Amino acid sequence: MLNSGVKRREVFGWAMYDFANSGYTTVVITAVFAAYFVGAVADKAEWATLAWTSALSFSYAIVMFTMPALGEWADRHAAKKKLLMLVTAACVLSTAALSWVGPGQVALAVVCIIVSNTFYSYGESLTAAFLPELAKPEAMGRISSWGWAWGYLGGMLTLGICLAYVLWAQGQGQTAGQFVPVTMWVTAVIYALAASVTFVLMKEHAKPQMHRVKASSQWQQLRQTFQEAKAYKDFMQLMACAVAYQGGVAVAITLAAIYAEQVIGFQPQETMVLIFVLNIAAFVGALVFGHAQDRIGHKLTLSLTLVGWSITCVMAALTSSKEVFWWAAALAGICMGSSQSTGRAMAGLFIPAHRLAEFFGLWTFAIRLASIVGPLGYGLITWLTDGNQRLAIASTTVLFVVGWWLLLPVNVQRGQRQAASPS
């Protein structure tokens, strides 16, 4: 399953980065800090959800316009690993800085979340660029799924430790303003320790590409990469598909805790258990569908996942029952693990080997655009309808349907041939 010269411990090291950074998304973006921001920092103001989604959207905009240039620089100098180490350190430090945020400190919270999420996104893009160097095309789905599955384990470990601490702190009569900052430190420390395994075991297999013509600016680099990527028709079509369906996935990641507490009536500790269960389901979904996609096909696997996501949104919008919402969360977890693993693997198949970081930077552009469109649209609908989050989650179904429609023209075999042909 592995390319020539790649050792198994490198794959473990690569997967450990998914293990490391999943704690950030699980605790900060999904389960703990998101609900803390809306409920305590912004004191449940009508604009709170929109402020949260706007802060994330701003960080995603930064990543969209800078990641292709960073990726091109990393390809040119064969320095993906060095750059990954730098952005990881920055994310760990800014995650720890979230511990300074107390009730009412909206401006500080917004700055810290923008900085930490920007560097998290850089790391996510760079680690994805290692996948085609490690795995053969026929095993891309399985290797990608191992990374995502291991990542969900990391998310569960981090969340589990935080949940144990929160339950203890609540038993001591502490408020969210007292125990949430500690969970930020827990997340930062686990991120740093797990990522250090990656940097010890994983190698840089790329060769410098110093002969390539350098763009004059980041904006010029983005335009240049985009123009050159047009030659890879199926990669571009897959990116269009990702802009739609990943927007819906971003809604689930960003707003699940807020929806559970504000609409369904979950308590903070119940929300953390809910997200824990969601991660277990995502672990199963990533492994099962990751292995299945190498057998039944990447396109069919992703199509089935998008149907599952649509059903999830309808269930969440219609139910007032915690029991039904638990089932919706479990289905969302399975679909999340599958859609994220499958999308990354398909992108890896369609990208030429000598431009991995650069084109994965373009892939990140699409994913982060989706992360703006989905949550910001949700926030706007909520704001314009006086807090009607049921309508907002129901509207998210449209993103998955559009994603499925845009997936139909993708031809996997043609995309692989184009990626393998000399440029």
C-alpha cells in the first residue's frame, strides 16, 4: 500500500498529526469553546452566533488567500515539514491563549480564535499534502481513513479528559468562566505532545523545485495556481463539489454544540458527551468507508455519504427530542468521518506529484470557502429570522444536495490519468 522508500512508522507519524489537531476542532470549535463563546462570553446576545461564525469566516478567508502561496513555497524548497512545525507551534500557543478569555471579553475571544484557527487550517492543509507521498493510488482511501480515524481517537481523548475535568469542576461549584480556560490548556498540551511524534517519525520525501517561476505576490500566486489547475478538470470539479458539501460539514463542526444547547436543550456536560459519541461514530465511518471506497469506488462512497448528510439535517431540523437528536448526531458522525476522508483521498488522486503542497493549498482554498459559506449562511439565517436555528439547519440540506449534483460529472479514472501525465 505504501510508495517505495516509505516506512510504516512514517504513516503512523503522519496519522499522529490528525490525532494531534483533532482535539482542537473537537474541543475549541465544536464542543466547548463555541458554546462558551455564545453562552458566556457574548452572554447569549442575538448577534452571538453570527459573531462566532464571522470570526471563523475571517480566519478562513486569510487561509484561502495565503495557503496556495505557502504551499508553492513549501514545494519549491521541499520544506513542508519545516513549515508544518512552525504553524503547529503557532496554533498551540494561540490555543493556550484562549484560556485568557473570560465572560464579556468578546474582542479578545475573536482575536484568539482567528489566530488559532488560521494556523490550525495551515497545518491541516500541509499534512494532507504528505498523503500522496506515502500511499499508492489504489490504497489512498485506506491510508487517508486511518489518519482520520486516528484523528477522531485523538479528539475523543482530548474531549474525554476535558469532560472529566468539567464534571469535577461543576461538582466543586465552578462556573464555565473558571473551567473552560483549563480545557484550552489541556487541548494545547495534547496537541503539542502528539504533533511532536509526527515530527520525529515523518520524513520529507519531496525534492526542491527551484527551477519553477516564482509569482510576484501571494495574490498572483493564487491566480497562477488556479489557472494552471484548470488543466486538471476533475480536480477542479471535485473542488466545486467540496465548496458545497464541506459547507454543510462546517456547519456541523462549528455549530453542533450551539444547536444542541440552544434548540434541543442539552446541558454543557450532555453536549460534551454528545460530541464524544459523534467522534466515535466518525471513527467508525472513516474506517469503514475508507476501506470501502478503494473497493466500490471513491465517487459512489462520497455520493452515499452526501445522502446520509441530507437525512441528518432533516432529522435535526424536525425533532425536539433529545433521543432522536442523539441518533442524528450518530449519523452525522458516520457521514463526517466518511466525507472528510473520502474527499482528501480523491483530491490526492487528482493532484500531480510535484505540486502536492501547492494544489492542496488550492484544495484548502475550496474547503475554507465552504467553511465561510456554510456557517456564515447559518448565522445570517438565524439572525434574520430572530433566532430560528431549525430553519437554518434545514437550509443546510441544500448544500449537500448541490454537492451531490456537482459530483456527478467527476471521472475518477480520467482525473488519475491527468495527474500522472507529464506537465
